[in-house]
Amino acid sequence: MAILRSKEIRTMEPSARLKKLNELQAEYMQNKAKMASGGALENPGRIKALRRTIARLITIIKEEESKAR
């Protein structure tokens, strides 16, 4: 999965944002579980990138919700 930038996230539909958020969170959990079990990741920097992208998505989702109020 590609790491998303803020501009890309803002152009997405709200339902697509939530779907992408769920996908990224699932991937993040899989990578964390693999690390915890002692496995080696192909790209260890991916965890940091996933965490930041998840944070971007959540921030933009909350911004959109506050604008709607």
C-alpha cells in the first residue's frame, strides 16, 4: 500500500478515507505482530510511515467532522 500525502487524503471521499484507515491499521498490526514474534520485516521503516499516515488520516477525518458542525 502506498503512503498517502495530505493532499491525496483530502481529495478522497469520506467512505474511502475510512476504508483506507482500516486497511492501514490492519497492516500496521500485522507488522507489529510479526516484530513481536521475533520475525524480521522486509522494510522496518514501513512501521513509522504507516503510523504517520494513520495519524494524517485521523487528523483530516476529525477536521472534516468539525467543519461539518
